[in-house]
Amino acid sequence: MNINQKNKSSSSRLKMRIRKGDTVQVINGKEKGKTGEVLKTFPTENRVLVEGINFRTRHVKPTQEGESGQIVTEEASLHASNVMIYSKDKKVSSRVEFVVDKDGSKKRRLKKTGELID
């Protein structure tokens, strides 16, 4: 068994700083500079699905007789390292840090602006 196969099969969750509903900006790749909302996260693969970004076309065969085939476009996932959380107010993307409040609750905050996300 390869070392990489062993790590993929383990059910350990990676710590992701991006969550569903966050607005993110793509910082690398062909969609660089575009912003969108996170629809779904895949913590085990360290990937995110962003609305309106990274479209893939797929050809679907007809399932019944008399039905025509289709070309379906849908969003594909991006690696989490290729996106940063985007502040709509300040129009800037930033890294995320975790801060513990006085009451003991853990919050996420943008490093550049100091804006609380949660």
C-alpha cells in the first residue's frame, strides 16, 4: 500500500477556514479575480464548490428512446488554497485567523480588516 493511499482512506478531517455561505475570491488559476459564494465544502479533499465559478461541460446520453442528449454545464470544485475570503464592505480578500472572545467563544476574523465573519 502506498503512503498516499493510506492518507486518503483515513477519515481525518482537515481544518478548513472556509465555510458554506462565505464569499470568496479566486486567487489562482483561470478564474482568477472572480468572486462567489461557497455552496459546499469538501473537508476531506480540502476543496470548495463556489457559485458561478469553474464551470465544466458534460455530455449526457439520452436515457429513454426518443429523448435527445444534452450538454450540461455545472460548477466543479476548487482547491481551498486557491480561494481567499472576500470582504464585500472593504472590497479586499484576506486570510482568516481564529480569535477567542472574552466569553470563551471562538470567532473567525479577517487579518487585513479585522472584520468578524461569524
